[in-house]
Amino acid sequence: MERYADLVVKFGANVQPGQILDIGSGLGKEELTRALTASAYRRGAKFVDVYYWDPHLKRERVKYAADEVIDFVPSWYGERALQLGEERGATISLSGPIEPHLYDDLDPARLGRDVFPRVKEWSTVINERTVNWCVAPGPSPKWAQLVHPDLDADAALEKLWQQVEHVCRLDEDDPEAAWHERSRALKGVARRLTERAFDAIHLEGGGTDLTVGLLETSRWIGGGEETVEGIRHMANLPTEEVFTSPAPERVDGIVRATKPLYTQGRIIRGLSVRFEGGRAVQIDAESEADADILRTLVAQDDGGTCLGELALVDREGRIGPLDTVFYDTLLDENAASHIALGSAYESAAGDEDRERLNKSAIHVDFMIGSAEVDVTGITRDGERVPVLRDSTWQL
């Protein structure tokens, strides 16, 4: 626990002496939260501010709040995020569901409208690069039983922790050195993709036939990020992806999810989305109620039905080979290529194209990659260049 906390604080968020650290945690993750707090203070943090999320409170709100206020969020939550950016603070968020089936009986339309605890101001802070941040898995008992239903509670939690230890490279003699090596590899792939300056990326196979147009200044990012103050950090730990921000109006075709999507406290299986002229015009799933959740979620604003991210993942990472569905976006998105509906990352485009990037209060990743899905780059002359085959880089 202490080694993991130190890795997240030092290498993930890279908390600096004198910084304020914000920790977003959840009930059932107190032990890890305390370990992170201790690690941050040992590194010289000025103050550690912890926010614990209780999913039962959201349940009561969705059940009983008046319909006209179900999407209301008090302004001070957004101001808190902006203030952290002004203070040049750091933030750590612990991922992983706490009560996986708590919302199964709720009205999907109302559930889709209540996006809290996400606030749109976090997109502003991230795009302005004023905080060094990291999202890392925070195992909890009910999450472990969701992932490993064939094991008893204690064995399931132990196995989930073992998997987190493995994917975060804590089983290496020097985890930081192992991450630096993986980071260099991802940065190399991102550099080669950027140098190719593809006009579009085509994904095909397994029921997917999707073309994602890129901007002239789209750049690929992988292996870590940097704040405006030059503080390097890993926004995701673990991370196995390279990503870019596409041209939001140039997305056409159909895409089928290759893993279940856990969002808004519900598991969406069999997800498929059809795009025309950049917009998601049809969203389907095995359950109509689950499809309604995503339909309502993306209807939050004008940018919700457009793409903000395209990310590619190869087979060399540690998550995919485990052949485990984690029902957690952080781990599942770093096991397979994915796209995100909603807000784009400004750092993945040049200054002249940033106004064209998609803007939204939401950012919903879902997994679309597998060994059966070929990824091909299309040049501005129409040449087709293999990028991923059998989840292996071809560049």
C-alpha cells in the first residue's frame, strides 16, 4: 500500500513541495487515501484536501429531486476546481466503482442527466494545464467481486490488488524505471504518428467501420504530460495509450464497443454508435434502458454527441493480456483502443485549430479496439498506411 501510494504521489501526480493536493476518493477506499495523504506530506505538500464520494447520495437525488433541478450543480464545486488551478495545485483521483449495482433500478433518463461529481470546470483546468494530475485505481471490496464473481470476497479483493500491482509495475524491482521505459516507448509511437500527419484514421473489423478525420495540427500524445510550469506527470497510472483530438465534424460510420462500458453507475453492454457528419445519430445497446442513459448523457450540451478523443492501444501493455473486464474506464481504456464522446484535449492540437476542437461538459470513453479491429492511417493523398494489425504497431 505504501509503495503504491508513493508511486502515485511521486511518479503519477508528481506532487511538489509546497503544493496543495486534492484527492478525490470514495467510501471504502479510506486506507489507500490515508496512505496517499501520508506520502504527499512526506513529499512536502502544503495541504491535502480529501473529498469522499458517497454513491448513495446520488441515488437519493436521482430518485427524489425535482425534475427541473436534476442536472443542477452548485457553482462552488466548479470554483473549487478553478481555484486549484489558480493555486497551481495537484490532484489525484481514485477510480473504480464502490457500489456497482446501486443504480440498476433508477430511471435511466434522470440518471443520465445527473453527471455530478464531474463538473465542467475540470475540463478548463486540464486544458489550461494548471494542475499536475493523476487518476489511479482504488480497489474496493464490491468492485473486486464485480470483476471476480467466482471468488469469495477476500480472495476477489486480493486478486484485484495483485492485478493492480502488476499493471502499475509494482512487481518490478524499480517501478519508476520500468515506467520511464514504457513512457519512452509510448512517446516514440506518438512522435511517429504525429510525423505521419494523417488526414484520417480508419478502424475496421468486428462490426466496426469508422473513419475519424484529423485536424491539420492534430498531434499524438502518450507516456505522460506536462503542466504550464513544466511539471511532468502521468495523468493515468497505469497508461498504455497514445491519443489525439480529432476534427469533430469529420467522423462517419459505425463503431461497436469491444468491452462493456461502466458509466453513471451502470454497465452498458453491446454498445454501438453510428456517426454522420461528426455526430452520434444512433446509440444502441443490449438494454434499451442502458442505451437511454448514454443518449441522455450526451444530450447534456451541443458537443456531447461529437468526438473529443481517439486513442490507440497496442498489445504490449500489461492490462490487455490479463483478459479481464475491470468495469473501470481507467483500466479498460488502457487495455484497448477507444474513443470519447465530449470534450477534447487542447494539448493534442496546434493553437490555430484549438477553436475547432469539440467542447462539452462530458467526456465519456468507451473501448472499440481488439486484435480483430484493423487501424489504418489515411494520408492527405489518399494512401492507406497500416497502423495497428493484430493490436501490433506497424509504423
